[in-house]
Amino acid sequence: MLKSIKTGVLAAILVSSAIFANAQKKITEGTVTFGVEYALTPEQEAMAAMLPTESKIKFNGNISRMEMQQGPATITVLANNADLNSLVLIDVPVAQIQYAVKGTKADYEKEKANDPKFSDFKATGEKKMILNYNAEKYTYKDDKGGTYELWATNEIELPAGLVGRDFKDVKGTPIKFTTFNKGVKSTATLKSVVEEKTGPFSLDVPKGYEVKTMEEILQMQGGGQ
């Protein structure tokens, strides 16, 4: 069993969930790319090398697809951003491994249960350009005493839930924001939005994949390369 599977899957889920908005060119199909920075605690530093500094997500309607390479493993996360169902595919050709993990809304809510809850979004009137978009600064806080800022634009609209699910009270599409997933704090900044043909994507398990639970995957460590 490959030692990198557990950490690689965690990294993929962290990035995809963080990018999981509201805005006025409506784009229903394409690719969005964010730069991602992390504020890790000493206990989280061990995963630093596995966390990508860029997240590229393809989307077609409500379904998004993100792929990450972790050593010999390719990890693909597909998600329905409307009903919060998901599918994680793990491919390790050298080990002849093909695993599929199904996720539900209940699984998503369980993963997010201990993360800070955001509220009190306030537009400040401060404006600046991010990428090629006019954006306005918002402030917000969480239920643990933290305070944050984000920048949102009204010049593009992406499928509901694709960007910043925590920010549904913001009037616009967040294009720079701070969020948490599994206790990991990250700040995402929009690098590009490309309207192009993608998909169609499906959350059906492809032929040849062995279905496992996330608990089973996360227990896999040690042995092999």
C-alpha cells in the first residue's frame, strides 16, 4: 500500500472543499483557478509539502471536477455543488489500485462540523481590481472570535455553491477569501476564469473501481512505496 494515499486524499479534499458563491456575466461551464495559501498550526506542518499552492477546478453546471497528482497517485474529486454529493477516485497504476469513495451531504456536514461558522458579512465600500475584475471588500467574523476579510465581484456569476459555500450572504462572487476545512485555514485568490467546454461529469462509479469508505482509505498507511 502506498504511504502517500492517506495524506494525498486529505490534501485533495481540503483544497476542493475550500473552493466549494454567488454575481454579472453568468458562466455555467469552464475552468476556474485559484492560488491557495495556508496558515498551518505546528501540528499541521507535516502536511505542508502535500498541499498545492494552486487549485484548478473544471465545472459543468452543478458538477465540478478537480484532479491532483500525489507521487504515483492521481486523485480526482467530483462534487455536485447543489446537493453536496461527491465522488473521490484514486488511481495508482503502478500498484494496480483503483478506489472510489462516495460522499453524501451528511458526510460533508460532518467534516465541516468543527470548523468555524462565519457570519456578520459587511460591505466596506473599499474597491480594488483583482485579476481583471472590480471587487469590493467585505469583513466577516466567526463563532470562535476570528475576524476576516474577503473581496467579491459582481462582474461574473458562477454556478451556485462552486466558490465559497460559506459566503452565501455576500452579494457577489468571492474571488479572494479565507476559510477552513478540517481545521486547516487557507486563503484563496482567483487567478483565472476560462469559459470553455468541459464535461459532462458524472458521480457514477467508473467500471473497474473498488468502492471503499473514506474511513477505510484513511486507515491505509505504511507498506510499499
